[in-house]
Amino acid sequence: MTPKEAYGHAKKHGSSNKTREIACQDSAYAYYYALEVDKCPREDTRETACKDPQYAYYYAKNVDKCPREDTREATYKDPYWVYLYAKYIDKEPRKDTWGAVCKGPYFAFLYARDVDKCPREDTRNAACKESKWAYWYVKEVDGSFHEETWLVIYGTEYEEEYRRMFGGLFI
């Protein structure tokens, strides 16, 4: 029996250790099993769901319905899921999620705008890895001139708009 078949069987006939064990061979089916068959969190389904950042996020959101270290840490592999976890589950900035989300400029910008709701050096530095996200960072998070963002934006398609935002009162 495959994880999909075990999950389907359990949906029709009820939970059993055998079908749960088989479903727990796949992160997605472990998550669905906990959500729709057991209708409660269990260590075995959570552990398997945490092997994939996406299902760790969904498990925390829809099964645990609260933040936990193990589900949060499982999202660290992908800045997208870290950002979503911080915004919708933690609902606050944390040192560990800052570090994980700063792996990508886009998610560093989103994190600063939507989770921190203020500028920070680490998110600004991460956003400055690409001129597009440096521009959006200064426009939607900083709201003021910063040399780091200017150096990244200078000579790009965003330079003219940057100058307009700040009245060209710099080099």
C-alpha cells in the first residue's frame, strides 16, 4: 500500500496504526492524515511533515494551530516558508527567522515590511543583493535615503525614481 492509498483507506475506514505508519512515509500524506483522519496533532505525523518546509508550515498552521520549535525549524530550508511562518504563525519577528529569511533578497524585503514592520540592517543588507528589492525596501520599509541602497540602485532602471523620491539631494 502506498502513502496515498493508506490515507484514502483511513479516510473511508478510520484511523489505524498501520495506515498512519504507511502515510508517514510521505510528508504530504502525513500532514493530510493528521488534518483529516486523526484530526489532531501526533508526534509521528508531525515528524514526517517536518521533512518538507511546506508541510511543516501547514502542520503548524492547520493541525497544531500554534508555533512550535520543530515546525519552525523545518521551514528554515526555504525563505518563502520561513516568511509565511513568521507572518502567519509566529505573528512576530524572531532572531532565528531573521537569519533564515535573509537568504533571499525578496523575502528579506517582505519580512521587513510585513513582519518587522520597520527597517533593520540585516534585512536591508539582504534586500540589497538585488537592485529591485533594494528599491522596494527603501520605498516601502526605509522611507529615507540610505547609502547602501543608493549604491545598489545607482546605474540601474530604479535610479531615476530613487532620485525623485529623495529630491536628488545626494551625489
